[in-house]
Amino acid sequence: MKKLLLAFGAIMISSMSFAQIEGKWKTIDDETQKPKSIIEIFKKSDGKYYGKISQLLAKPEHETCVNCKDDRKNKPLIGLEIIRDLKKDGDEFTGGTITDPKNGKVYKCTIKRNGDDLNVRGYIGFSLIGRSQTWHKVN
């Protein structure tokens, strides 16, 4: 009975951490298929999830977000908050936005964890109109 309870407890803990997105994630460039950056996702005191660029793995055209239209305009890419206001909804994180620092556009965002990968979807209007990326866990 003790072993059964221990096994059940281990499964519960692993399933709770499985749905978490906090940590560092490696992005892949859509065009070159090479690593582009490391994004650190964290939870703020408001209970929402945010993500910032913590490292650049490829040399960007600009060192700042020259095309951003909001408070991120001309801010350095390192430390730039590109994910804002995500809320956990079951096994997905939704309701927030993601910014593409290359063009400055802000998209609605949904993230779902799949093992050591994140399926990140940015879209305008409906989720069908957008693009997805897979980000990989950094250990």
C-alpha cells in the first residue's frame, strides 16, 4: 500500500510540473531552422505568465526593438518582454500576447507544453489564422 501511495504521489507531482511552462526555452528561426534565442518564462505576482529574451543565439539585424510600437520601442532585445499576460487554462496557457521583435507586431498567444517542448501559437483574431513554433526546454 505504501508503494502504491508513493507511486501515485510521484505521478501527481510529475503531471503538475508537466503542464508548467516556467523556465528557459530555445527558439528556432523559421527560415534558417537554427537556434535563435533563449526565452525565459516566469510567473509574476499577478498570477500571469510572462516571457523575456534572456540570450540571443543568432546575431539580429538590430540590437533593439526598432519596430515595436508600444513601451518596448527601441528597448534592448536582451531582457525584452515578448510574452505578456498568459493565464493557465487547463493544460494550455492563453489570454495573453506575444510580440515578434523582428517586425514589432503583437499577436494573441496560446502555449501548450508537450514533454520537453512548448507549442507556441501566435495569431490575429482566430487561432486558425496564425503561425506556430516549437520551443525546446533548456536544461
